[in-house]
Amino acid sequence: MAVYVDSPIWKWRGKYWCHLLADSLNELHAFADLLGLQSEWFQKKARFPHYDITKNIRLKALRMGAIEANNRTIAEKAIQLRAEYVNAVK
């Protein structure tokens, strides 16, 4: 299972946030569940499917094996997940 996080650079409600992505939607949801994220937090209507997580949850994800990814990797995974999601909802 490969799960990815980017840098927590978006400030909202007094916290810094980042994206949680994976190689597949199944992996993404499984890892999100292990992190204790609620399924309603899944960002399916965004430009790409992902979970938004806080800086603290990001640290937990990294300790659990998530990969700190650069913008290029995040973009590649975003495209991959979007295609998988679009095909799944057809």
C-alpha cells in the first residue's frame, strides 16, 4: 500500500492542512480508516479525490508509513485517482 501526503501549507480554521492520496481508492480509504478519518470527509467533489488532513494527522500518517510526496507525485496520483473515481461511478 502506498499512501502520500503533501506539505501542510493551506491554513483554514486556524490549522494547517494538506492532502492524503494513495495509489488506489481502496488503499486511500483503508489508510484513512486506520487514521481514524470519517468517510464523510472524503473529498469526492473536489478536482481530485482525496482527504484533507491537518498537520498533526499528517505526522501520524507519516509514522504509519505514508510517503512525503513532492508536487509532481501528488499531481500524478491526483490524476490517477480521478480517473479511477470517474470509472467507478459510471
